[in-house]
Amino acid sequence: MFYDIVQVIPNEDYTVYVYFEDGKIVCYDAKTLLKKKVFEPLKDINFFMNACTILNGTLAWDVTGTRDCSKCLDIDPEMLYGLENVSEKIA
């Protein structure tokens, strides 16, 4: 089954609220990614916040700014969908 992500909202604490097409909302903690070499660009909070997007229906960071799916950092949508459902963040 494919879980289509329709919105992502990054936060300055390296979490991302992820909204699925079926209404499910999860909060993904991306801090563990910062330890991995491939995800090193995410350490820059400005990059983390501004490059966060949806590519191929999943949470991704657009490394080149060209929306090239082959050059992005993305997270498995099935893994994200398996996270605990949370309430929508109210500002």
C-alpha cells in the first residue's frame, strides 16, 4: 500500500509534521538523521526548514533546488505512516 503525503511542516527543533491523504498526522523527529553523513546538509537549520518539501509523494529535502527526485533526501512514507498519530499542531 502507498501512503500519499499531502503536506509537511518543518519545525526548528528538527521535527516535521507530516499530513497524509487519509487525514492521519504524524510528527517525525529527524534529529537521528543528523548523525548520518548522507543527511549532513540537514544540520543547517535554514536548509532543513527551507528545503523540506514533498517529492514522489513523501517527505523530502530538495538538495539541489531543482525538484530532482534523484538528488533529494527522502524518507520512506510507509515508515512515516507507521508512526503514532498526533493531533494537529496549533500555533
